[in-house]
Amino acid sequence: MAQHTDKTQELLALRDRYVPKGPFNVTRFLAAKASGAVITDMDGRELIDFAGGIGVVNVGHCHPKVSAAVKDQADKYIHTCFHIVMYEPYIRLAEKLCTLAPGDFEKMAILANSGAEAVENAVKIARSHTKRQGVIVFEGGFHGRTLLTMSMTSKVKPYKFGFGPFAPEVYRMPYAYCYRCPIGLDRKTCDAACADLLNDFFIGHAAAESVACLVAEPVLGEGGFVTPPTRYFEKLSAICRANGIVYVADEVQTGFGRTGEYFAMTHHGVAADLVTVAKSMGGGMPISGVVGRAEIMDAPQIGGTGGTYGGNPVSCRAALAVLEVFEEEKLLERARTLGATLQARFAQWMERYEIIGEERGLGPMRALELVTDREKKTPAMAQAKALVKYCVDRGLLLLSCGTHGNVIRTLMPLVITDEQLERGLAILEEGFQEIAKGRL
């Protein structure tokens, strides 16, 4: 471990004195600068970034085109409030989102600030359209930290503990977690039977006639990068459609190239009624949105959705620049190549290291679930925590996730170089070697 400079020590002491423990810190690093897939801390240490600001910088840190757009817009106007004086970047970005989102139907889009705000707006829009109140979500899902989205989020500690009471009319059902199948079937022959649980759910938990929307992540994010079988969302959306329920795809983490497509639902061949977006859309700037069927999006009354900072012009310009980068640098192709490399390497590791119970994901949104016993699938929580620390201590920023925190996930920027990728993977494999030798 590198020694901290006096400035770093000073700032860490100030952090501990003036910032409460609630805003957690995975590391004790302090950023000095960042570029591409590398962050340099205030002690001059280079850190290979497999975390991506929790999936926010798919185009990399400080991409020149994004930085230039931010600087240019900041010199023109930073804020007018879209509700008071409109501006072109908001309208252009809404148009772009409607063009990119799956679905051969007319779409509209609104912009907001965070993923949680996007999800909350999607629920409001669905309720306004259906005149119903119920919201169905899934075990393992993460949707935010506001009252409604915290209620929708599955994991209690640390996200919900001590913060109740929660919002009513939120119902939770099992997700298609094939490795730990909720109904005990074989994924090769089950034909996504867990989607059929929704019909039974209407009988025992929430009547279909009272449900406004079903909100699902195409790949669970905080829940462990769980990746459902292809037919799962086809069946879920069909059931929703038959019952007048709005199907909402929460693409806050999966969107903007993370799975090798602009939107993960493309892999499933399903167009959701509403899609929530955020994170990598802004390339690091705070921005989010909801895009979907025009007749649903247009349901709320004038003034029913919005906010003072929603669709900030600087953030909109950053998002438009992000989309230009995707096209000009062919980042979707790069994402698919990156995903194939990770999938092949992780498959090799599964053969070498008994602690890896499953390798899964879509594109470069990949994960390794660690277990102490492959047959019993006992979560290896302590080993996952130790592995993350081992990697961080050696200059690889890495995150765990999952209900038990035993899943290692990859969220590196798509612009990561082959050399940086190999350095990062080498550190990660060294960690697995240490576990195999009983030293971690």
C-alpha cells in the first residue's frame, strides 16, 4: 500500500469529522484525475477501474467529447428550468431516446436527475394511465433510495433498515434466478416457467385489476447480475398486456451499452411500455429519464411530472455527446468484444477455481457468484469481501453485489484498453489463486 500524503491524510480526517457514515466508501482513495478506465488518486496511484462509478462511465472518465460539450454549454447557460424557458438540448435528447428505445410505436420522453427519480416518475405515469395503484417488483431488485423506490428495492440491509414505514401497494415476487431457481426446475427445460408465477400472484397477492405496473430490471444490478432466460420477459410482458398492466423495464444500470446493446431488453426481443434510464446516459453528469409509449407517457395532467433541475442543459449536452461517442467509436461493437473476452476468461476460471459457482451476464455486464460448496451453493460472503479488498489494495477497483454480497461484478468503461483489461484480470485471478491456496 502506498503511503498517504499529508493532503490525503488531512482530507480523510475531514471526511471522518464532517461526513456521516451513511454515505459509505468502498475505498479510502481520493481522486485527483481520471481518464478512460484509469483513476489517479491524490497520492499518485493509478487505479484500474472495474467499477465505473457503479456503471456510470461506459464511455470512460472525462471523454474529450463529453468534457467539451459540458464546457461549451456551461459558457452559454447552465440553468433556466425547462418549465420556465425551454431549451434545445432537452428536446434533442428526448427525440434521441425515443429513436433508440425498442418498440415500433410512437414514443415520448421526460428527463429527470437520478435513477430513483426516473423509476418514481415511471410509476406515477403508469398509475395515471391505468387509474390503478399497485406496483409489482422482484426479489433482488434495486430501484432507488427515495420512499417509493426504497419500498420497491428488495434488500433490507443497508438500504431499508430503520427507514420505515414504507410506501403501500408494493408487491414482490420471485425473479428468474436460474442458479437458485425459485421453483426448483432445470433451466434447460423449464421454458421460463417462473414467469407463469405472475398469474398465481394475481390470486394470492395482488389482483391484476388493481396493478398499475410491473417494474423489472432486465439483468439484476445490485441483486447479483442475475440474467433471466430469453423467454422470461416475453412471457411476463404478454401477461401484463393481457391484464392492462404497464410493463416497465428499469434500464438504469443495464442501459447505454452495458450489455452490448443500447438497451438490454433488445436481447430479449421485447419492447417495454416504459423504460427508465440514467447512469451512463450522462457520462458522469447527473441525468435520467423515462421513455415509452406516447399514449402512456402523455397520461399525467399538465404539471403532473417535472422538477426544477430535471433535464439540466449541461447534463443534456453531456448525454448527447455520449450518444455521439457510441456512434463514432462503435462502442456497441467494442462492448460485445469485451463481453466475449470476459465470458471466455470467466469460463476458464470456473474450471480452475472451485469457489466460482456460476459465471453469468450479458455482454460486459458479467458476474462471478462465489460459493464455498458448489453442490450446496453456500454463499462465500467472507471470501468475496476479502477478494475485493485484495484487488483494491493492488490497484483494481472492484465491486461485489448480490443479496449475500458474494457476487463479483464487472462495470469497467467500454473504452478500456486491452492492456488495462489484462492488468485488471491478472490482479483478479491472482486473488482467486490466493483463495485456492487458503491464504485469502
